Amino acid sequence: MHKFLRLWLVLIAVIDTGQGADRPNVVFILTDNHGAWTLGCYGNPDIRTPHIDQLASEGMLFRRAMSCNPVCSPTRATYLTGLIPSQHGLHSFLDNKYMMGPEAYYTLDEFETLPEILHSENYVCGLSGKWHLGANLTPHDGFSYWVTMVHGSTSNFYEDPIIEDGEVRKTPKYMTDLWTDHAVKFIEQNKDGDRPFFLYLAYNGPYCLGPMLLRPAQNRHAEFYADKELLSFPRDSVHPWQYNNLGYHNNPVSIRRVAAEVSGVDDGVGTVMDTLKRHGLDENTIVIFAGDQGWMGGQNGFFGMGDHTRPIAAHDLMMQVPLIIRHPRGIRPGDSEIMVSNYDFLPSLLDYMGLGNRIPQKPKLPGRSYAPVLRGQDIQWETAMFYEMEGCRSVRTEQWKYVARREPHGPSELYDMQHDPQERFNLYGQPQYAEVQQQIAARLDAFFAEYAEPEYDIWNGGRSKARRLVAPEGHPDYRPLRHR
């Protein structure tokens, strides 16, 4: 009797984690330049996000999900490989010349990626949205459905060119809606198939930067926000390190544009979830909603990401991203307070799906699996999150944040995050914190010594696959700083 009970419990576990024939579909929704604090489920009182909020109520919401880099190509590469920039080689956003034309190439070709692994496990794979990892005209890693952008940046959601059926054309509609339409099309093409599907729905919205923030939104939410104060965006004096985006600070046009674009993405999430439910797929589809990197909208006088400051910045809100994972068959709804990184995502998802044997072993992944948390189990999880952007590296523990910088611009930083969570009082160099500073600096160095690949270890003479944003004098990518 006990033997049959054990067998039955094993069978249930296999079904719930997708190890049997009834493997779950996967929908990975990734947004662009999107701070978690802009969503209702993360406490925002101003911006309408009912569908994302519902997704959070039905799944696991991570309150402290972080990104290991502040720009899009590196962070998207990390989600798909589980590697940090010093391993996959993308330290900054990828140049347009590598996306189309004679120099175009796929920057992750030497690594196993999430879509490649799932394709080899008999998944049908589809991309709808932003790629920004090179050779955009050509489907990669087992994708059979491929509609994407020509470039990585967004100048206009209504005019920027797209790639569809291997051809470049003008977007036929508001791009956020376009990606949603293709997501629906892909789901409906594969709803009755004998293979599970993986949909990578990579929005280029809300994209909270660029000259378009000086123009009012045009989408269906523009009228609603046209007279709103949106006080969740702090009005503060501009931080002296702010280098770009100066015209957006305390600007109601910019703030309302961000709110409208966030709500536009929320509409897409609602449509995708309705499509899954309408076809009876939502119970056994793992839906992930995440952002590629964090974004600040006035807090501490910053507007944008870490690459918009000089020196390159490493504020928590430039790292914090939304992360919600829903799967009714296996995930217990609730909130998690553990601090996770986007380099933890790939091993966690594969582990949860019962594909732990497919977690890549070379290069050695820096991430840990939080799959037990998804199942509602307690887990020993030490807060230790590492971040890098070219000459800036950081480690975040439960109490301390240490930011180290190399040429061409300092200074280094040390914050007591329990007493100064907004990172306003730099303790670096103060004698009473010398021992803490030494210990946490050693921890940062040890992490990168263990995981950084020499070819891409910028701090020790390595290179970046992308043009250096801030390079030392004498480097081919060096550009002198302009004065504000």
C-alpha cells in the first residue's frame, strides 16, 4: 500500500513539474527599461496595471528581483544564458552594425540558451518583439516563429522598422499591440499541437527614455493620464551624476508618457492571458513576467538607468525589476522576499520544469535555483547579488552594498542598506567601516575571480562584444565626457 502511495506521489510531482508527456508551455514576457515600482502589484498607486496585478495575485511575485547590469543587450543575454556580462561578453548595448549588414552576427552563438535547450526538448519556439542580440534578420536557437525589431533602441512606437518573414518593413501599428498580436497568433498556431511551446514575448515597451518622452503618448491610455500628477514619480533636484535624460526630470509630459506606455504593456499581458484561458491552456502554461533592467523616475534625483550617469551608477532601483511567475499546476501563489538575480532565472526555470539535467555546466553558472520557493517550500537563501557595467562592479548583501569603480571615473561607495535603503550616505573610506569595507571588497573580487572569463573580464584586460560606453583614455572606444 505504501509503495503504491509513493508511486502515485511521484507521478503527481512529475506531472506538476513537466517531466512527463504533459510538459507545460512557457510564455516569457520581458519588458524594456522597466522599474518594478511602476506597477500596482509593487505598490504604485498611480499607474493602471490590472492585468499584471492579477497575474501577480495568481502566481509568485518576487519583491526583490534584481538585474546584474543596467542595459538591455547584457541583461537579455543573462536571462537566456544564466551568464553574467564577464562570461557572455556583452557589457553594454549592442551596436546597430551587429544587427544587420555585413558585420551582423549572433553574439550568443557559442552558448547554450534557454530557447535552444527547450527546442532540443521538443518545444516549438517563437519570438515576438525585441531581440537586440545580433543578426536580427535570421532566427536563432530553434525559433521557428520570428518577428522582431531592426534595432535595439526605440525612437517611435509607430514608425520604427520591424523584421517579419525575413523582410524589413514599417510597423503597421502601435508596436506594443503588434507584439501582442503576434504572440496571440503563435499561441493559436500551436494550441492543438502535440508539442509544447515556448513563447518569448519581448516587448520594447515601456522604454522609458529617448526623445519620445518629450512628446505626449498616443496610445489608448494617453487621455486618462493627460491631467494626472502621478506623484509616485518623485520631484527632486537633479543628482550631480545625472549625465543624460536631463530634459525628462520633473517633466509632466515625460512622466505621463511613461505611465501610458506601462499601461499599454499591461493591456498586452491581459490579451495574452485571455488567449491562454480561451483555449484552455492557462492551467499548464508557465507565464513569466519580468523586466530586463530597472529604471528610476526621479528617486534620489536620478532619471533612467545606470548608463545614464557619470560615473556609471549602481543604485538598487536601477537593478530592481518586476518578476512574477504563474503556473497553477505547480506554483503556490504568494510573495517572496528573497533577493534573486536575473542570472538565477535560467537554472531556476529549468530546475522547476524538471530539466535540471539540462542546466549548462560550461561556463560555470553563477546563479542558484529558487525552484523550491515556487513550490511553496522554505529554502536557505543568502542575500548576495552581484552587478557590473564595464568599469563599475557592485555586490549587495542583506546589510551592505559596495560599489567599486575603475578608470576613468570614481568614486567607490559603501552603504548600510538596513539603515540607509535609499543609498544617500556614502560610508566608503570612513575609518569605522574599514573592516566591513575590506571584507565586502574581498567578496566582490572573489566572485569575479571565480566566474569571469578572461576573454571578457574587462577589469583584467578583457574585451566587450559591444562598444564600450565609458572607456579609458587610449582605448579605441574612448570619448571625452561633455560638460553639462
